[in-house]
Amino acid sequence: MEDPKKKLQEEIAALDYELHNELPREIRKARAHGDLSENAEYHAAKERQGYVNARLNQLRERLAQFSMIDFSRISRDKIGLGSEVVVLDLAKNEQLTFTLVTSEGSDAAKGKISTGSPIGRALLGKEVGDVVNILIPGGTREMEVIKLTTIHDLEG
């Protein structure tokens, strides 16, 4: 499983560099053009600076939350964060594989779904053999958990 903490740290480093190196240079360059009231480059750089600052605060807060996750408390026999789950869509008789990740790591095209998504929330705490009704746009899907590999199995 890709380390979501590392991904956050990389984005923080990139935005921090932009905030403290690139944007001040752009603002100085735009100021050199004179009248700031009609200076589009200056206003764009200042707006970007505000956005980057806000995003950095969000990411730092999220990183602090990650530091509080106690992986030893994640179940070893039920679906939880980091679990790889194979389900059978009972209506379509089709097997689907999902990996439950944090919102930062989600990529539906690759089967990585957030624990906060409708499917992720429905699967949390379930075991092999459980049938889950998942509310999705357009109705409900019934899925049976047929295989489970927890984060602990994956690490081992």
C-alpha cells in the first residue's frame, strides 16, 4: 500500500517551496511593473499565495491526524483501513477487488477506495461471508465479501 503519510509530506514540501521561493519571486517581478491596482500578474500571484497557504494548513492538519492513527488497533480479521477485499456483486455475478485507503490515496480506477466513500463505509468491519447492501447513485448493490487480506497480512 502506498504510504499516504509520505504522499502528504511530498505535497507539503512542494507547496512550501512554491510559497517561500517561487511566489515571492513572481510577486517581486510583478511589483517591478509599477501600478499594482491594474497588475494582473501581481494579483494572480497574491491569490495563488493565499491558496497555497490555505492548502498547506489543510495538509499539515491532515498529517497530524495521520500521526494519531494506531495501526495496532486496526482489526486483524475484519475489513479496515489498508484491507484488500474481493467482493461478489450478486446482481451482476461479477468479482470486484478493492483496497481501502485514506481519501488522499483513493483512485477508483485502480480499485483504491476511501474508507469514507459509500462502498468503503459499507465494507468497514465486515468479514468474509458477510453480504453488504451498498447505497450508490442509482440504487443499491448487494455484494458478498469473498476474500479479505488485512493491512497486517499485507505487511507480513
